[in-house]
Amino acid sequence: MQPAPTQPSDHLAVLPEAAITALLTEPAGIYVDATFGRGGHSRRILQQLAPAGRLIAFDRDPTAAVAAAAISDPRFVFERTRFSRIAATLANRGVARVQGILLDLGVSSPQLDDPARGFSLRADGPLDMRMDPSQGESAAQWLARAGIDELTRVLRDYGEERFAVSIAKAIVARREHERAHSAPLATTADLAALVANAIPVKSRKDAAQHPATRTFQAVRIHVNQELEELAVTLEQAGALLAVGGRLVVISFHSLEDRIVKQFIARHAHPERVSDPRVARLPLRAGDLPKPRLRALGRVTADAAEVAANPRARSAVMRVAERTAVAWTS
């Protein structure tokens, strides 16, 4: 095994030991870190890979590309692209099957800590929130055009926000005001203040959580199409895994984890049908669909890791293993 660079001190990978232990089944295999971030997991993978092993990392964030350029290991390559392009990108590299795929979802600490990215409430910055600032609409651009119905749906579905309607109406009312006074909703402080004013103080259940936290999550998820990207990527990942290969996914909120859990359950237990009419049909054992995945469990951070890295508190890691059953659409 070859040594790898140590992890940057400004970012701690979540569940690093558990994730790499679950992922690496064949040290000489080909692995994918689909969410490179600042390379915490990738560096640990490289430490465990055999000389013949390969690691292909993905990230659409330009700062991730800068961090990846610091790794000079010949077993490592980096692709600056969204992970929903995993199948096409690997095909372009002549890779048909891999031994493991890791997804560490959500926003990294360096992204949150940089006010210029607009992800966080902690410091004022432009309302951007894009994982790749060179692609697509920024949060400010979307908030400047979305109607009440679309705003309400996003805040309700992606932020699980009880006051979605009130906040949506406040955003649209602010737009009407800005047309007259040239005061666009353009910074994180602007949005945070608007949301705080739209939610009654007596209705706030958690005094420690800023009232705009759910709104920021919802807008970020929408701007980056995070849940759609995840669903598309999981299906591609399942088909790319070699027999015995592992899928390891770390989620940080219930919306992501629900998609991962349902994906694994659907392919690990295809015999469980939701249509009661089908469930009543007489079936022989040989007629039952065979599982494509084997669920290997759910892992959360222990107290020691949470103390060292508070971001790990909400992390849920799910692991599945590919069976020999063909992956067909």
C-alpha cells in the first residue's frame, strides 16, 4: 500500500473509519468517491488501496477541484462534474464495473464556512448556494422569479417548513417592494431576516435553531436539485457495482436518508409489493424476483466522534452489497 497525503485540517470527514471499512472489500479494485469535497474520505481510501487499485473522485465544486489537484497519487483521478453523470463518465474512462461507490451527501464544512458561497446563516454573503457557481440559477435569481405556489412547494417539501405559505408570501411581497425601492433580496442576511419576521416567535419550537434554517436547506436543495440528483445516481450506482461491490451512502437529513433507505429496500426486497392486488396472486417461490442488493445495515457516529466533529451528529450511513442478480431497468 502507498502512503497518501493527510487530510486538510479545516475539514473532518464524517464516519471515516466505518465508511472505509464498509467500502473496501478488494484493495486492488476500482473505487468511486462520488462526493470528493476536500478529500477526507479519498485520502483514507488511498491509504488502504493496493498499488494496482484505482480511485475515481467526483465533485462539481471548483474548490474541490483545487483540493484534488494536491493529490499526486497515480492511482487517483478527479472528475469535476455532478455525480449523476457517474455512468457516462466512467464509461468514457473504459470502466464498466467498480468495487465500491461512496456518497457523502450535503454541504461540506468549508462550503458552509465561506460567506461568499451563501450556504450559511452564520455570516452575511451573496445568496448563491450553488455547488457549482458557474452553472444554473443562483438562490437569489430563483427567489426573484418563483411564484407563491412554487416557493411554498419547495419550502414545504424540501425544508418540511410549517410556515411555508407565510414565508412564500413574504418573499413575493418583498419583490413587489424592491421594484419600488430598488432593494433586491440578495444576501443571506436579507433572507434570514425576512424569514424570521414571517414566522411567529411563539411558534418557534427550538430556540437554539434559527427560524430560517429550514428555508435555507430547502432553497439549497432546490437550487442544486440534490434529491433528484441522488435518486438518479443511486440507480446508476447499483448497475455499476461488481458482484460483491459495496454502496456506502452518508446522509445528513431525513429527506436524503429516506431516498437511500427506500432505494436499498426496493432492490434488497423486490418481493415486497405495495399493490394489494398483486400481493394476493398465487406465486411459487421460483416466481419471486431476486434481490439485486443485500442490505448491510445502518451506522451512526458514536459520542466520541460527535464530540470531535459536531457535524457527525445527524449523519446516517447505509451500506448495501451487490448480489449476482442482473441489474435491469
